[in-house]
Amino acid sequence: MSANSSRVSATDRGLAYGDGLFETIRMEGRGAVLLSRHIHRMVTDAAVLGIAVTERELRDAVREAVDRHAGSFGSDGWVLKLVLTRGSGGRGYRPAAEGVPSLIVSASVMPPLPGPEGVEVGLAEFPLTVNPRLAGIKTLNRLEQVMASRELTDDLYELIMRDPAGQLVEGTRTNVLLNAGGHWITPPREQLAVAGIMRAHVLGYLESQGEKVEYSTISPSSLEGKDCRGLYLMNSIIGVVPVRRIDGLDLPVDDALATISNPLDLVES
């Protein structure tokens, strides 16, 4: 595997075809939020694509990136991005039999984080379709999310995407979780474009506490019923954030789940 910092060859298959994966990791000084989960996901999903990478290679790359960038951000949080591609080579779509994967590493400032009062979101018009063989994998193919994000206005924090049947699936950059009173509802992995790291952590926590989790898409009408106790956005940068309004509909807000899943409590060295 070849590694570099924020540079990519013009012949790289990640650039030409989206042939690769990426991880976006929240950093606090020299520590990383849910680092082991990020590394495990990249290794596991790379194997599905037939891209060879080891956990040790990724940990070494993270360690080098921390040495290079952490001092620039001082005590502030920052974001580390790992982009793993199949590298260069091959004729057209068909990859070379013996390619050398490329790992592109970059660092950026932490984006503004929403507060405990919750956020306002809308519904994207652009639908989300998922290839079942690639479901949940954070590939570089994110054009549907890009198109949906073009609809985002400054007064909204996020847009929730729907499947062709009109059911709520996930945000353009977040997973969703509904508190339906006696149980929780979240779409199953096979219906997701990205199965997020924070989603996996939160669902694991809820199930360990004996909470009932139903894996199904979320009907828009379920947000209007008396059983709706809150809708949450999740990703590894923001943690868990309650939605206070969606498409003009006010929702109940409870930040207890956000407090339990505080990313600052999940930092690994």
C-alpha cells in the first residue's frame, strides 16, 4: 500500500471511478473517537471490494497523521480523513490483477457542532437507492448524497433522504433513529447507503440495556403519532443530536441519548 498526504494521482481509480472507501474520524488532540471501530470497518469493507489493507497499516497511518497534524490544532478538536482506493492500473473499469492500493490522508478543522436543543431538518426530494451488494459500505460513490445536499438551505442542519417508496432511510451525512415509545426504530443495514460507526455504537448500547430495537424504515406518518418520543441524527463527528423540527413538524426533544453517547467519552489513544 502506498500512503500520502492529501495528494492523488490523475490515474487513481478512486478519482476515476469512485473505486474505494473513506473514513472520517473525530480527533481530540492525539486521541480518536471510536478509532477501533473505524479501522475495523475499513478493513472489513475493503475486503468486500477486494482491496487489500491491514489493521496495522491503518493504525500506522493514523499514528503518523497524529504526529504530523495534532500540534496544529492545539486543544481543539479536528477531523482526520482516510481515503483508501484501489490505486492506479487496469483497463477501463476492469482493475489490474495486482494493483497497489493507495491511502490518502488529510486533516481539517472540526465543523460547528449542534447544541442540545436539537436541530431543524428537511426532507430531500432526491431519493436514495441502495445496491444490496454494497449496502452499508462507505464507498467513495456518494453522488446521491451530493445531489440531495444541493437542496440544503442555510436554515436547515440536514436533509433526510427517502427510499423510492417514500420511507425515511438516512440523512445525507447521518443515520437516523426514532424513539417510538416502548421501542426504537432504525433502518436495517441492507437498506442503508452507509452504516455509520456511531449508529453501531448506539444500537449496541441500547440492546445491551435490554431496549427493543426494530430494524425497519421509518414512515413519515410515524413522526406525527403520539408514540413518537423523538428523532435522532447520528454520526461519529456530531455523536447523537435530537431533531426538534422536520419539514415544519415540531418533534419532542430529549437529549438523554446524546449525553449517553458523548463522543468525548469514546476517545481512544
